[in-house]
Amino acid sequence: MRVNENNTPDLKDPWTENPLIDEKNMKDESNNEPWERELISNLAMGALKEQRRARRWGIFFKLFMVTYLVVFLIALIPGTETGLTSSKPHTAIIELRGVIADNAEASADNVVTSLRDAFEAKHVSGIIMRINSPGGSPVQSGYIYDEIKRLRGIYPDKRLYAVITDMCASGGYYIASAADEIYADKASIVGSIGVVMSGFGFVDSMEKLGVERRMLTAGESKGFLDPFSPLKDRDVTHIKSMLGNIHQQFIDVVKAGRGDRLKSDEELFSGLVWTGEQSVELGLTDGLGSASYVAREIIGEEKMVDYTIKPDPLEQFTGKLGIVMAETFARISGVGAGIIR
């Protein structure tokens, strides 16, 4: 290696006399060192965040498995008393909650199965159907009403009491009228003995927007009550006749169930509702009281056992799993937080 006059290594090419290292590039590269360090730091932080995220997911799934096993074991614990395992005298309770409809919690299939289990159980002293419903399908309500009447005929010694909590309206009261007696809270909402069918009409809106309705049917009345076509008197007459027929069915079952206890007041069947206190005066209910009151004071068996058909505990748990996982993912990732409810 050659040495220059300053006694430092000469870094020039001996053949071309050109510098072996570009000092300008060295200065530029030295200026880039902070940027490179920042890039390396960001990569390291990203890897650390990824590890933390993976660790959080690992913790979540471990907790999920523990919870799953706990629920599973609780469901299998022997000695957990149900209507099918209770061996001592008790009051059977059946919950009827929400809208009465097919594929709903308060469907005829669920309620009827619960009723059969309760009536057939050996140690049941009496049955309480606790109702909190705004009504629903007249068909589903009719199924339940008819089954109550049938079971009461087969098991005359087992009395069934309807107990109203917040509301027992329309189809809910249709079902309650099949019970031996009906009890309510003084502030409960009771009644709505009527039938309704509603919709909308958009004919004027269509004209203003310049939209032409094109509907082809086979059958003169196939498209009756179409919201985009003018209302026809013939259709209205037909629907009112149909609703009147269903209303009369409702009136008949209420009168058959309540008998002479009903006051002679046509307003009872107008679709109005009353408080529980007013309903006693009108004969719609027999008294004021809760389920525990009826079990203790009327049936004489304070101990209550739930006969309501419910989803399997594991089905309930797994049914909510998707929502729980989605919300957990949203919280962890920060994506879509607050949207899933």
C-alpha cells in the first residue's frame, strides 16, 4: 500500500490514480444512517407488536376453551334439578316470553312441549304459565290454546294458572284465557282483544316520481292490496271480512275461557288495553299476584321448577360464540370497534 506525504494510506488506484472510495458517497451514506436505524427500529417494533397480538389471541383461545369446558361440565353435573329429575312435590313454571311466532322462543312447538312435560310429571302440584308477550301469530296462539284445553281435560286435578308480568296482549291473552285462573300485577298491560293488518300505499309517490307500476297476474285478485296500486273497495271488503272472522274466533275463545267472570262490556273486545288493576274489575283477570304468590298461596307449593323448553346450554354457548369472537377481534385489532352489537 502506498503512503502519501501526510503519512496516511493512499487509497487511489495505482493505475488510474482514481480514488478507491468515493468520499462524497461515504458522506451521503453516513447521512443515511439515521434513516436506516429508524427502518430497523420500525421493523423490530412491528415484530414485537405481532408477537404481542399473537400472545393476546393465544390467551383468548385458552380462556375460550376453559369457559367451554366449564359450561360443558356444569351442564353434566348430576343433581341439577329440572322438571324431569325433580322427585318432590313442586310447582311447575313455564315461561312464555316475546312475540308468539313460529321459530321464535314463544313458538307453539316450544310452549306445547313444555306444557306436556309439566302435566305429565308425577310430582307437579300445579302449573304456572308466566306470560310477558305483546301477542303474535293467531295460528300459533290457537295451537297453544287448544293444547291447554286438551291437557286440562286429561289431567283435571292439575290446575294451570296464567301469571302476567309486564304485558299480556292480543295473542298472549288469547292463550291466557285457556287457564283456570289469571293473575297480574296492578301495573301490567292486559287485553288488546282484536286483530290488525297494516301496510303502506305509495300510489301518489309513484305518480310524482313518474314511475309506472307493471304487475302481471293470473287471477283477478292475486295482486290485491299491492302498495303500489290504488286500493280497491272489493279488496278492503274482503280483508275486513277475514279480519272480522279471526276477531270473532278470538272473542269466542275468551268468552269460553272466562265465562261469567267477564263483565258485560263490548269495549272488552274493541282492541283496548287496561292495567292489571282494571282488568280484575272487568273480569279479564282473577286477581293480583306474582308467580311466587300463586305458587305459595294458591297452589300451596312454594318450590318452583322450570319446565320451559330452552336451547341446550352448549347450543346457547356456541350460538353466541360468533358474536363474542367478532367483538374480541374488533377490540384486539381495533377494526370495526363499536359496530357489532
